[in-house]
Amino acid sequence: MTVYSGTQEFEGATFVRASFKGATMRFSDVSGVTMRGVDLDGLDIDSHDLAFGSLVVNGVDVVPMVEAELNRRFPGRELQSAQTPEGLREGWVAAQSAWRETVTGTPPELRDAHVEDEWSLAQTLRHLVLATDAWLRGAILRLPQPFHEIGQIFTGAEQMGFDTSIFRTDPASYDEILTVRADRQQQVTDFLESATPELLAQERDDPWGNDWHPSVGDCVRVILEEEWAHLRYVRRDLARLR
């Protein structure tokens, strides 16, 4: 099967009576794509940033419907956009409760299992360590070296110029992952306990070097978005593996 990577040759192109049946698009920009008279049976779309844009199907923007259904499936998820310290604290408690259910309910033989091109539960927990390190310890607390070595870095980090040598290449034990993860969870809990509206309004820098200057509250909301998004991914994949 042909693989196209890092190409822009299809931008603005028109495809007529072409077949993309069974094709896979990953980490690709399909914004502004127009489809007319297409067969969509079995089309599977997963977008981390869906809530920040629109997806129009037969003239209807389905994003609000998708968001409402995800909030129904994951009680407390709607608080990832909370603007007050109280709302963010409540949202954090809800996210951790949901994660506790998944971690304790996953049998040992599935902790390192994964579907093709996706992370396992163990890898996902390592990535959440990374996310907390980046947005709490790095962006909010401004620690000079915020990252734990077991963090699971995301695809494309090296291309962004990020030094990945600080991360271990050998797999960490599951017990070690849980220990570090629990420490990072507690750090978020401790921070939110004393967070005030004034603190949440303070400006910070994007920990990945992007041209965005989020508030402290924005950084916390990113942490919550990461928690809920990856919980959804893990539950989706575990359901396929069982």
C-alpha cells in the first residue's frame, strides 16, 4: 500500500469518481475539505480538536451533538472548560475517578496490549505524566526541567526541535508508571486546592514553544482535555482488545 507522508500535493485538489475505500489518514490536515455525493458508510473520524471547529454533515454542524454525547458518556467531562477554581477542581476529581475505574478494571494481560498504531494503557499513562509535566510543572510552575524520564513523548516532537534524549527508551515497569502517575496526579490536586481566580488569570508561555500565551487556567484546561481525550482512546481500544 502506498504511503504519503509530509506531502502537500493534494491541497486544493479535486477528486472525481476516485476511491479512498479503506484508506487511513493520520496526523493530517483535512480542514476545509468538501465532499459531495460521497459514500460515507463506515467512515471513522477521530479528532482531538473537534470541539474547536465545525463538522458539517448534510448541512448540519454535528459538533455540538458529538460533544453532548461524549459528556453523557463521560460525566464531568463538560468541566474541562470550567472557568472557576471550583469548577476546575470538580472537573479534576471527576477525571481522576473515571481513570481510577479504568486502571483498576483493566486485567494485567491488557496493560501493555494495544491496537495497531495506538498506545497501550501503560503508554497512555506515561503520556499523561508527560502532559502534566509540560503544562503544570513546565508552563504553570516554570520549572527549568519539568519532565520525568518515563514520559511518553508524542509523534513529531523531534521534528518540532524538542530534545527527546531526556526520556528513557527502555520500557518502565507498570508499578513504576503507577507510582509516577500518582505523584503527578497529586501535584495537580495540590495546585488546584490553592488556586485562585487571580492566579488562573496569569499569563504563561506555551511549553512546546508555540506562539500562544495561555493563562494558568488555560493550562489546567489543557491538562483536563488530555485526561478525558486519552481516557476515551484507551476505553475505545480496550473494548476492541477484550
